[in-house]
Amino acid sequence: MKGLETYQENTIITQSPGRIVVMLYDGAIKFLRYAITEMQAGNHEEKAKYMNKAEDIITELDTVLDMETGGEIAVNLRALYTFMIKNIHEGNIKKDPTKLEEVIKLLEELNQSWKAITN
């Protein structure tokens, strides 16, 4: 198993910063989809696990924003990330998958933009 972990680590380390952002968006989208599936199945522990993973990714994306050089784009991304976290929390409290679907839609739009500039 150590070989697989080393391979995965090297795969991430050798990516460009833009490609890493795409991978993070992909991961958050995947985890939110899993959370919706678990929410609908009534599996609260699994739902929470996946929601937390998605939230951790979005929080990390927010944390690394360079607010000084990023200008208006960084400000807008911070507002979007804050909105996403709020929706994840509301979706969890209200057991409302549509809140998570809204976040997925935003992440997919951002991801498409990143994919366009990193290809």
C-alpha cells in the first residue's frame, strides 16, 4: 500500500497549480455527490464524512487565495466559497440535497473555467 501512496503523492506534486485546482474541484464535486446519495439513503455518518471532505477542500481553496494580487477575482471567489460553505451547512441541517446541488453547480462552472485555462 505504501507504493500506491507514494505514487499518488508524486502525481499531485508534479501537477501545475492550475491542474491542482481542477483536481480539488473534482474532489469536492465527487464528495458532495456521495453526500447526496448518503443523505437520501439516510446514512448520516457517511453523509457527514463526505460533506466534511468537500467543506475541507473548499476551505483550503479559500485559504490559499492571494487577496493582495488576486484583486476582484479573489474577492469574488472568497464570496463564492463562503456561500458554498453556508449552503453545505444549511443542506446538512435541513437535510436538503438541493443546497448541495447548488454548490455542485457552482463548483462545476468554476471547474470548467479552470480546465479551459489549464489545457
